[in-house]
Amino acid sequence: MELTKYLLFCLTWSFIRAAPECKYKSHKITELVCTSSEENYILKRGLVSDNNRTSSVTLRGCRVSGVEYEAFENMASLKYIDLSQNSISELKLGVLDDIKTVTHLNLSHNALTTFPLGLFDQLPNLATLDLTSNSLENIELGVFDPLQKLKYLSLSNNMLRGDNINPYIFDRNVQLIYLDMSRNHLTSTPSQLLNAVKVLETLILEKCLLNEVPLFVVKNNLKSLKTLSLASNHISKIDDPLIFVNVDNLEHLNLADNNIAILEGSVFKTLKKLKSIILRGNKLTSLPVELFQDMKNLANIDLSHNSISTINVNSFHGTSVKNLNLADNKLTYLTSNFCLELRNFGAKLTKFYFNQNPWQCACLRDIVDEVKRLGISYNSRQYDGRHPVCVTTEEFHCNRHDRFNRVYIDMYDDLVVNAQNL
């Protein structure tokens, strides 16, 4: 009899130890925050349920491995649920039926592989759904249909394949403002994927193995699009001058870390409202002189980490460029009074980065003197005299002609780059 009591006590103690500890924030008595238990825990009724004053429940990183029915029973004020950074692999049909008032649901960084049709049927007010970093391979058509107030959706870092995505998966989500599908394999994605979306402002498609700008991101129903990121893909050229004609309200375009070697000269001309463009980390060796001309709203241009050996100051004529990054290219010289010319064109240059280029020392001296004189911010720590930053011949003179480039580039690689690698 005594042994039975002892075993019963141990089992009870183990169960209690496994439950996360939940407390209301001292200054916000409606926000419940739970801390991790020592063991995996299946969320059941009783831990956070049956409290009508609770508006927010955070179970982030609490080793939750599953959710039982009625886990959120009788929570009439509940708006926000964070179940991120757990090990939930499945959500059974019906487990979310008691949270009709919820507007924000975070299920990121779990192990979800799929959803049963009808899982979100009782979430008519859901505005934000974060499914980042799960193992979703397929999303059944109709799963998102009840979420007609959904505005923010992240499906990034899953296992979705473009050729396996139903083209009508978002047809009822017409209120989407933000969509992140990064770090999925989205080649061969249906061109009509976003046809029903009307107010989308931000679309993130980074690390999606894309070989070209996909058609589904430049359709004529995406006039509302303001931010588009196609960074870290495999795009090698953008040579269709009308590729962005339908997204002419775009303000921020990120094409960083692709393989872009070719840009058609007028490819950005339809983007009259563009404020920033990031072309960092591509394979550009030169720029069409007309590429940015007369784009009066363009204030931020990042061309760093390319192989550009010549920059024509006229390329920026008619822009309002404020921040210009030419660092880590193959430039040996710039036009005399480059920054002053930009300002004469109407630019408002206040930050200019030009470090890690194979500068001729005489040309670099001119640039540094000019930015100092005009009060333009630059990476001054690179030019503190402690390490080599330029090369010169016996004739200390700035040779502003492309025929000299190869000489100085080779000299820089031999004397500076190799020295840094020792």
C-alpha cells in the first residue's frame, strides 16, 4: 500500500513538472506569458483556458508538442496566440474552433507538415498567420478560404514547391497586404497564383531558387505592390523592358545576391515611384547609362559587391539619390567632381560608400577630398592610413580612362588583395 502511494505521488509530481509556468504580465493583466517546462507538453484545457479577461497568450519555446481540444475554451477576449518555437507536428481538425475572436496566430518554428481542410473554418477574424519554418510540403485547396480578413501571411522556410502549389490557393484572401514565401522552391509556380489579390503591398520571395522574375509577381492586379524582394535567387538577367510595367507603384525593389549580369537599359523606367533599389552582390560589370536616369524619387541605390569598372555620372541624372553604395567593385577612378555633379543634377547625396575598390591613389585622394569638402558621410575608417587601399605608378596622376583600368586592377589584386589574404 505504501509503495502504491509513493508511485502515485511520483507520477503526479512528474506531470506537474512537465507543465509550463504561466503568469500575467505585471503591468498588463490581460497578457499571459508562459515559460518552458523541462519536458514536452501537450497543451490541454486548464493551463491557459477559462479566463475571459485574457487577450494574449504566449507559449513561445515551451516544448509544446501538441494541442488538445478545448485548450482555449472560454476565452472570449482572446486576440493573440503565440505557439512558436515548439515541436507541434500536427493540429487536429477542431482544435482551433474555440478561438473565433483571435486576430493573430503565430505557429512559426514548429514541425507542421500539413493542415486538415477546415482547420481555420472558425477563425473569421484572423488577420495575421505566421507559419514560418515548418515542414509544409502541401497546402490543400480551400484551407485558407475562411480567412477572408487575412492581411499578413508568412509561409517562409517550408518545403513548398511551385509546381505543386494550387494556383487558386489564395483566391479568397483578397485582403492580403503582406506575403512572405521565401526559402521555398518556387520555380514553375503558376502564373495565376496571386490573381485574386488586390491590395498586396509587400511580397518577399528570397532564396526561392528562381531563375527569372516570375510572372505571378508582375501581374496587372498587383498595382498596390510597394515592396518586392527577389534577393538571393539565381536570376541572371532582366532584359524585358516591360517586365515591371504592371507594378508601377513599386517603391522598394531588392534584387541582391543573384547572378545578374545583364540589365536592359529601360527596365526600371516604368517604376516612377521607386525610392530604393538593391543590386548588391550580382555580376554586373557595367551599367547602361540610362538605367536610373530621370527616376526622380530614387534616393537609395546599392550597387556594391559587383564587378563594375566604370560608372558614368550621367547614369544618376534626374534622380534624388541620397545614399549611394559603390563599395567592392572594380572602380579605379570616378569622373572629376563626381559628387558635385550629382548635386548639380538635383541629387541630395549625403552618404557615399566607395571602399574596397582598386582605386588609383590620386583618384582616391580626389574623392576623399571632395566628400570631406561637401560634408558627405563615407566609410572613413577604411581610410585611416593603417592598411593599403589604393595603388599608384611612379606618376602620381589620376588617369580617367578605361584603358588604364586593367593595369590598376591587376596591381591592386597583387599588392593589396593578396596582402590582405596572407
